[in-house]
Amino acid sequence: MIRIVPVSFRRIRTVVFLMAIVAALFSCTGRKKSDLQIFHYNEYTGIASLDPAFAKNQSTMWPAHQLFNTLVEIDDSLNIKPSLATRWDISEDKRIYTFHLRHDVFFHDDACFPEGKGRRLKASDVVFSLSRIIDPKTASPGAWIFNEKADSLQPFKALNDSTFQLTLQRPYQPMLGILSMQYCSVVAPEAVEMYRQNFRRHPVGSGPFKFVAWEEGQALIFSKHKNYFERDSMGNRLPYLDGIKISFKDSRATEFLLFRQGQLDFINELDPSFKDEVLTKKGTLRNIWKDKIELQTQPYLNIEYLGFLVDPSSDLVKNAPLRFKKVRQAINYGFDRRKMILYLRNSLGTPAESGFVPKGLPSFNDSIVQGYHYDIDKASQLLKEAGFPNGKGLQPIKLLTISIYADFGNFIAKQLEEIGIPVQVEVVQKSLLFEMTSGSKAAFFRGGWIADYPDAENYLSVFYSKNPAPPNYTRYANPEFDKVFEQAIRETNDSLRYALYRKADQIAIDDAPVVPLWYDKVIHLVQKNISGFPPNALNLLELRRTRIN
């Protein structure tokens, strides 16, 4: 028996709208003129999953931010602000957080719901989503965010449809920041149940955009969520855009060409092969580009660094010269960060001459946390004290990096060679480098750490001995550091907590398990007709108020 289901005119219009977007975007490789406002960008690294439980890097965080919402989010000034929650209460003992949810948030229309119509989001959906992160069956790389923080018996509870409660084992001041992470996005339980393993490519959330189609390796299409809850100051419903198209050209040169041709609305970062064509050494647009594109820069909560494996039980460390703190310190003093940033980054970035916590965070203070600067006399003296005068007796040290950072590795190696430290730069695939650093199989490696939330705890957790790799890729362990770090995350007074963060940062930097290179900047090249697209310190792709003029 054939069942005839009545379809409303509204649903017919929605289907026609989505078909128009798909037809316009998949029909040809070029960009078509259309009344629809479609924002185009390229993800050259590819996208592994649209499931926010796996939003572990920028390529997966960006689409998650379009498709889902979290209880709270970060504003342009790095403050916590409401999102799904209108407000929250914290108990006197700082262990119980009670969130009061909005009543006007609806999931995207999808076949997982009766008649395909998205229902209102409830507190039980938050319980489901956060419980799913820590469920071993999910195998989320974000499971660590609640480890030894959330209550072990009942961490998440729905008091009613609009009230969600989180219970901690002990006070943990950065918790609101953690809840802003894409891992903590609220998903539709019906969609997870219906699509199961395929939820990674058929996501259903409540965000400003909804999933339409994904041809892997070719394009990914999102359309406007017509029932999205946010409005602008004039009462207009967000977002302004009709949709988003993400392409997957794996060549940065091709990506840059498409941008020049107007096929992409912006590109993130600049490949070393064409940065000198676009930028002066002072980090400004060359004259030929000034009337064609916009350059956006912003302090970025990201640090680029080199890491040493310092686990004394590792065979890679036991007899290696890098086991000596003074050798690691000599490497830190032995090259010119300022010259490196000038010539290889066109001044886009700040030489990391303070601690591991980057510029841009409120606790950053380079007059208090003293790091390393270029001082070959100091480096030579440290080598001598370590038993390697002028580098005598040092075997070549292998530095593992990926191709886009090879120039930096070679620059550092050349300068270290002048003081007798032999470094061999070896370029490997990104996946192999991650495997080796996670498995403690790399003695000296290039790394980077992007903030998940704007608190120094996120960076200092890299050195906490109780953390695995990631985030503690160096396997650094210092009881003094751990004690100060634990004090800091319990401290509720911001000024006192920042002072403890700086103390912990200094302890780690003095031990030199890392070589800080530079504190980063967001770098966007944007087409002139794009507005409402400001950069932010987390480099999240923010498109709710973007327009194409």
C-alpha cells in the first residue's frame, strides 16, 4: 500500500530552495552569478567528519561552528557569553553549574524527525550530547575535556526541558571555556540514532546553517537554517547568507589562483610560495594588491614551537644529548627568532621570547615571564657547561617537521650549526608526525598549539604530568609545575589565577621541554565585496553576520 503524505507549500518552497543551491553549486566548477548569497571557501586539508565529537582541528571545527550551537560561546573580546543558555548559576562550592536554556532553539528540519520537521531543543539533548563525548563507544578525541573534572556518578542532568545541570568533582575555573568548545556542540539524538556511523556525513544540529550535500573530495554544501534563533539589532533573523560552499582543492597554489579569480571569498593563512608576491616584509599588502583585496590580521591564540621528548624512561632520551636541560636551553638561545619572523613570516607574528602562553591572553605578561632571545655567547656557554664545548661530541640531532615548516627548520638548523649544534631537518607527512609525537617516538619535533578556549590553562595543560599525549607530547613531568598548575585551576580570583599561570609558565620554560618560535596572527585575504566577516583570536569561521555585497 502506497502512503500519500501531505506536503505543505512551505516545505515545497524549502525543497526548491535547497535544490536551487545544489544545482547552482554542483553544476559547474566556476562560480555562477546568482541572487543567492553563497560564501565560498576551500579546505585544502580535507574534512574528516562533520560530527562535532570529532572536531579536533580547524578543518573540522569550522563546519561544526556553522552547524551546531554550544551552551556558551566566546565573544570578540574573549569573554564568555550566552548561546543556547540565556544565563547560568554557580553553586557556592563552585561545583554545580545550572544553565537556563532558550525556548526558541530548533533543530534543523531532517528526516530523523516526524514529518521531517526539526523540534525544539531541550535540556535532555545537552545531556545526551555531553554524555556521548565521554562514552568510550564514541571514541571522541575530546573525551579528555571532562577527565577528572566532571562528577564520576552523574555529571550531566536535565532538571526539566529548559534547565541543564553540570556537576564537577571539584572547582575548575576554566569549565565555562571548555563548554564553548566545538566538542560540546548539542546534536539531535534522533539523528545519531538514525544515521549511526554515517552521522559524520549527515549532521543535524541547531546552528545557523544546515547540511545539504557532501560529495567527498569535491564540495560540501550548507544552506541557511530558516528557523535559526539569533537576530541582529534590527530584529532581522540571522544568518544573512543563503548558504556556504566548501571546496577541497589540495594545492595551496590552486587555492590562491581560485581566490585571485574571484572563485573563493577568502583564504586563510598564506603559503610561503606566494607570500612575498602579496606582502611586504613589514606585513602589509603590496601596492598592486591594495585595491583588489583586503588583508585582515588579528592576534591569534596559537603558538608555534619545537618540542623535545623529555621522558627519562624512553630509549630515545636515555643516552641522547637532549636529555640535558642546558643543551635544550642552548638551542633556545642559539637562533634569531626576530630575523626568522621578518624574513620567513613577513613580520606576521610575534617572536616568542616569553613563555608558552601566547600573546593575546589576559594572563600574558612578557615582562614577568622571561623566555629566550638570540644570544650565541650564552648558548655557547651552556653547551660548554653541558660537556659539549663548541658542540664537540654532539651527534646530529634529527628535527621532524612537515613540508610547510621546512624553511623554518632549515633556518634554525643553519644558525645552530654556527655554534656547533648539528641539526638534520627531516620532512614527514602530517599524519606520521602526529602518530610519532602521540606515541612518544619523536625526540625533536615541530608542533603548534591552538587554543580550544581563551584561558592559559589550555596551554599549560601541555606540561601537566597527568595528561597523556596529546596534549603532553613532550612527556614533561615536574612536581613543582604540577602543584602550581593545580592551584591555578582551583583559584576563582582572576588576578591570583593569572599570577599562578605565569609562575607555572616560567617553571616550564626554564626546564626547556619546548622551543617557542612565535606567537601567531590570524591572516585572512578577503574579497572586497565581503562584509561582516571580522577575524577573531580563536580563528573560528564566523559567518552569521557576513554579507556578499
